[in-house]
Amino acid sequence: MNNEERNKKILVVILVIMLITLGIYNLFFKKPREEKIDTETISVVKDNDRFYTVSSCVDRYLLYLSSNDVDNLYLLLNEGYKKENNITKENINNFIEPTMNFVTFNPRKMYEQRLSKDVYKYYVKGYIKEDTFNQIGEKEDYYVIVIMDQSNLTFSIMPYDGEIFE
């Protein structure tokens, strides 16, 4: 084996060792880049799947509200909202008035705001209509906030005055 071939093999071995070392460094020691999240932007929800997923969350909330299911209503309410207003199971009806009849919710418009990597806040506007047998119920505007955590597939609800839609 001549010197030139030997030098080429040594060079190839050194390059392979450097690539392996660089790969190990990137795999174990390099910190992943943190994704910059814009928490200020509020945009219209255009994804139909997301729109109807959030709407079904509101439907569940209204079902518990119309059946006066205090335990499940308390679980669905946002923790921050409960702390801010000192809401307990005993006084929940002072803050959230149950409806007398079952209602149908028809979503009309929805905005989303990203709060963190996996948590989104949805401002929902729609109308509710009481389900009655003999007559058509009147439509009433209804606003609510849904906070959805996609990392563990949970959501919570906050009553809302609809300020963003005006």
C-alpha cells in the first residue's frame, strides 16, 4: 500500500469519526430551538374540523347547563375563572344561570388565539334556540370562550360578554 492510498483511508476514517461525533452531539447535547409563539394575534377560525370540534365543546357545556348538572358544569369551568370569581359547586348558579329547557346551539363565528405551544383560546359567537314541541323558540345571541389544550385533549369554558365581536 502506498502513502497516497493510506492517507486517503486515514482522511476518510477521520471524516466518518467527525460526522459520527457531530451526530451524537446534535442528538444528545444540542438544545432544540424554542418556537416563538405569537400570543397577541387573534384570527378567524377557518378550519372546519376545529370549528366544529370547538362547537361540540359548547354543546356539551349547554347540555350540562340545561340539565343543571352542577358537578359537570363545575368541572368544565376554567380554573382561572373559578378562582377569579370564587366559584364553588354551591354558588355556581349565582354566576351561571341554568336554562329552563334544552337548547340548540348554532355557531356563527369563531376566533382563535394561541396561548402556548398546545393551548388555544377560542372566542365563540352563535345563537341558542330553546327546543320546544309546540312553538319555534326565539334565537338569542350567545357568546362563550373555550380554552383547548391539545396536548392532553381537554377543554374548559368561560362565560363571555361577546366584546370581541362588536
